[in-house]
Amino acid sequence: MIPYKITTTVIGAILFLIIFMLVRRGKLQEKFALTWFAIGIIVVILGLFPVIIDKIAWLTGITYPPALLFAIAVGVLLIQNLYLFIFTSQNEVRIKELLQQVAVLNKLVEDLRNTDAQKPDDTDTAH
Amino acid sequence: MQILVVVPVYNEWPHLLPVLEGLRRHFSHILVVDDGSDDKSFLSHLKDDGFEYLSFPFNMGHWSAIQAGFRYALKKGYDGVITFDGDGQHLPEGALRIKPYMDQGYDVVVGNDNGRGTLPKKLCWKALNRLAGLEIQDFTSGLRGYSRSAMKELICGPFLSLHYQDLGVLFMAQKLGFKMLEVPTRMTDRVSEKSKVFPTLTSVISYMCITLTFIFVRRP
């Protein structure tokens, strides 16, 4: 049986690598990658030294250390998720505005093109 | 006073043409806004018949289509817009009843029809109306007139996050202090049996929830 420290370190390292690759390939924008990198680094550190959680739990008076770990994890994920929702709402408003502008501009361009096409005809009929 | 009639449409081509022909007898400026209909071929028919139109590449919602109409009207210098559903529910006479009040300087004029809808639906709407503290009774009506100054406000900021042209629009317009009026009009049943906004019961429930959240968040 291998020591549990190795298991946690490997899991942390894999997560970090995935984030790293995603950023590298441009699938994840740098501005979002920042928080994910922070999460990755924390996971690696906690994987290397799981004792940290026990220490913090002892300091904060939590008798069952894994509970602290889960509470932090849920909190971080919640905040990330909320941020995503805000971001999507914002994007939808932007898309709507752009779509409306494009539709109107398309129409105006079409109108201009039509009047341009008609001009030579007008001069012809005038003759 | 130059008025543009904006007709938002989404997949209702077969019923659209008679509606537009009826409108053309009374109004010379009509703009069809295609809200990303699946079949785009009807646009060329519209072109042949001399109707102006805007087209979205994908579906973005009834209210968004109307806002595009507002933007076009503002760019072209119209003094007001009347929104008119393309499903045959509204009659040109209704739009004609709205017009004089727009000339009188009202910012938002709603054409209502109290005869519409089933009793449970009516009760629901009444409850929502009470909760929101709205002066306008029939907030589901899509037959409305908007002044130029109202349109300028209604295309920006918080109005962009709305999905329906209904309570939300009226609620926020009322808060902005626009002069609003309700005019009784007569409407017929839709040519297509199903409502575009509420095709199923779940859509009604989801609408109720969204609107309740809206009221809950914005009510002072």
C-alpha cells in the first residue's frame, strides 16, 4: 500500500496539469485561468502536506478536519459558479445589443445599396 | 407625427401576409422584425411585396426584436412606434385607436382587451398586477405605442435583460415616470391556435416564476 500523501499529490498535480494545458491551448482565457491556477496550486500544496488542513481545523476549533476541507471546497465552487452566472447574464445583454445593432445596420446598408443602384436608372429615365 | 408599426414575427409566415396587408391599408410605414425564424424564405416574399424588414440570425426573444425596431425607428427619425403582433390577434383598428393618444403626447399607450383569456389566467395576471403596483391593467397586451423619448430609454441598460414585452417593461417605464395610458381595443383570437409566448403549461409556470422574481427584486 502506498502512503496516502502520494495519492493526494498525484491528484493535485493532475488537476494542475489539466488547467495548465487548457490555458496553453487557449481553451481557458488567462483572466479566468488565474483563479483556477490558484485553486490548482492550493490542491497541490494540500496534497503534499495534508497536515495543513488538520492544523487549520485545530486552530479554528473544528473537531473533524475533513468538514473544513469540504466547507472550503463548496464555498470556492459556489463563488466560481456565481461568477459564471453573472458573466453569462452580462454576455447575453451584450449579445442582444450587438444583434439588434447588426440587424439595423444590415437594413441601413441594404437601403443605401438600393438607392445607389437606383441612381443610374433615374438619370436614364430623365433623358 | 411619423409612426412606424413594428411587427415582430417568429415562425408565423402563413398568417403574416393578411395581417400586413390589413395594416398597410391604414399605415404607410411598417417594419417586420424576424426574430430568427427557422425558415427564412418568407423574407424574399416580403421583399417582393414591398415590406421593410429586419432579420436576426438566431432567436433572441420577442422583446429583443421590438427593441431592434426601436433602434431602427430612432435612426430613421420616427416620432413613435406601434408594436403589433404578427399572429393575427391584433386588428389594425386597435392600432388606429392608439395613434391619437400618441399625438397627444403619451409616452406609452397600451391597447387592452379585457375579454381575452381564461378565468384562471386572468386571476393570475390580476395577482401579478397587484403585486407590482402597476397602473396598466392588461400588461400582456403586445399592442402598444411608444414615443420617441420612451424608446430612447427602453433600448438601454436594464431593459436589455428583459425577455418579454410585458409587465417588466411597463413596471420600469412607470418607475421612470413616463406618461402611460390604457386604451380599450378589440382583439380577435389568434389565427394560429397556440400562443407564441405560452405554448405549454410549463412555459406559463416559468413565466410566473420569472415575473414574481422580477417583482420581488425590484419592488421598493
